[in-house]
Amino acid sequence: MQVGKIAHKYLSDYAAKQTVDKIFGIYKNPLDKLYYIGNTPIDIRDDNLIVGHQEYEGTPGLWELIISKQPDANNFSRDDFENYAKIMVDTSALQRNNNPAEAVPKSSRGWKWKNFEEYGKIGASTKVKESAQPS
């Protein structure tokens, strides 16, 4: 894992466990000791995030969405949000037990789930609504 400056800043917060999201963000699997989002192992190349076979540009906004429990809407763009939403859907991170066969979504009392669902950005159906307009 080669970590760039942006990734390092957010991963440092993760390591310090300061306001990090381990429900809809990165977590370490205790069995294989790899880092995951949902049901998919991830890797980091410089600031970029590799999820499965897809590489995402590691912008501060994408990292903010992935790591922070309460991401600041001023820190991420529409593209950042669309990439985050795609990661959430593709990795089954919104499904209970990160299992794509689960009909029931994973819910949370956390700020991120409540606000994103309320604004129609990521709904309980685990599909990004086409009409969603990130702040």
C-alpha cells in the first residue's frame, strides 16, 4: 500500500478513531487482516482508492465521505458523492451484513445515514436516485 498526502491525512484520523465511519466506510476484517468497504477488499495507491478492480481518484471529498461520520458538504463535489454512492452500492455496504442477497438495508442512527437518506442521496433501496442533487 502506497499512501499519498491526502489519503494519509484521512487514514491518520481513521487510526486515531476520531469521528470515523466504520459502518459505511473502511474497516479491517479480523479474519484476513485486510481493509474493506462493504464486502470488497480495498487498496490504496498514492491518494487513489482501489475497490475491487475499480480505481477512484482519491480527492479530499471522496476521502471525507468514506472516512468521516459527518462529512462536511462543503468538502465534497457531486463527482465525489457519485463515486461514494457507487462504492456503497457496488460493495453492498448498504446491505445488512454487507450481503447483496439481503433484502433489508443496513440502517444506522448515524448522521450520514439519516442525512443521505433524507436528502434522497442514498436511499434504503441501495440505489442512487437519478434525481439526487448532492449539496
